Amino acid sequence: MNLIQVSKSVALISFIIGTILFSLFLYLGESQIPIMIGVKFVIAAIAINAILFLANLLLSAIYVENRMDYIKTCGIILLNIPIAIFYLYVILSIEFPPKG
């Protein structure tokens, strides 16, 4: 397996695990267990995805003939960011509802 395949697989796995943890939070109703697991998962996912992102970015500068493949893979990795922000927004809205 090359770096591009590994990066795409890790991005997909990160999305799937994050979505499962988010769904558990919604299903269990404000339970602290999914939040604690989720925070640890997010920290690990950020570290792993950042390393893979930087590696793909570096290789896109070195291997010009495969530059677009590396850049597309960086984009796939970055797609998890708005999804994670949405999940965080929903969780914070549930945990700390707006007063008004």
C-alpha cells in the first residue's frame, strides 16, 4: 500500500469512527462516556491525519509527476474538518443550549 491509499483509508476510517461516536452521543442522550472517548479519538485523529497531510504535501513538492494525486489526497484528508466542526457545534448546542 502506498501513502496515497493509506491516507485515503485513514481519512475514511476517521470519518466512520467519528460518526459512530457522534451517533452514540446522540443515542445515549448526553452521556459523558462518548464525549470522553470522542475527545481522545479526536486528539489521536488530528495527530495522525496531520502527519499524513504533511507527508502528502511534502511528496507533492518532490514528485511533480504525481503532484495532483497527492494534492487530491490532501483535500480528502481536509474534508473531515468541516464535518468535525459540525459535530462539535451540535454537541455544544446540546450540552450548552442557548438561553433566550
